[in-house]
Amino acid sequence: MPQSGFYAKVRRGMPALIDQWLELGQGDPDRLALILAETARVARLGEPEATPDGAMLEAWRQPEAGDRIPLWAARTAAFLLIQMPARPLPKSDDEACAWAYCWLRNREFASADEARVALPTHLQEALTHAVGAAWADRQGLRLI
């Protein structure tokens, strides 16, 4: 079944999430892979079958890797990036869709407006449209 336009954007944006984590995280790729997997487990954002290594993260950051990135990795990268003091922003529409998708997967919201208001201030403008698209996609039962 072909992916919706929104979900295709999410998948295309996931490598950029991993790329930002590798760029802004403090440490070598192996350490950042460990942090990603352990955070996923502790924060209950997914259950990695195995802890990836730095080479796997490097592979996931490649633009063509979107369909190979496990959801736990993207959700956890978004979770960590959103909390960073550097206040990173998505660099493209596809990446914004990935951030918004993960935002809605990582937390419970009663409405798109509630999800937008809960975003850190620096992300509200950058993600307002993407959160609306993610919410519409969720209402279409794609985020279950």
C-alpha cells in the first residue's frame, strides 16, 4: 500500500533527525548510539532489539535510510533534540514532519492545539503546520 504524502515526508525526514542528533550530541557515534538506545528503553519510547553502534547511526543519517530507521530511534532522537539547550530546529519540511510525528507519538494530547501549545516555545512556529498535519494523519489512524 502506498504511503500517504505526510507519512512519506516523515520517513524522508527521519534521517535528518538522526543527523541532528549526531551533529549536536556530545560524543563519538558509538557513545551517541548507546545513549539513544538506553534513553529509548528508560523513557519507554521503544524497545531496541539490540543497541546500535556508531556505524549504524551513520547509516541511518543517510537520506535514503528513512524506511530502515526504527521508529524508536527517530522518537528518541526527537525526544533528546527537543530538550537540548541548543534549541535545534528542523531544517526542512520533511524533517519538521518527522519531529511532529514523533512529538505526537511520544506524548498524549487531546487536540492538535494542545500539542502545539505543549511544544517548547522555540519550536511552536517551526512545527505548527507539521503538528496539524501529524494530527490529521493520526485522526486517519496512521499514528496508532
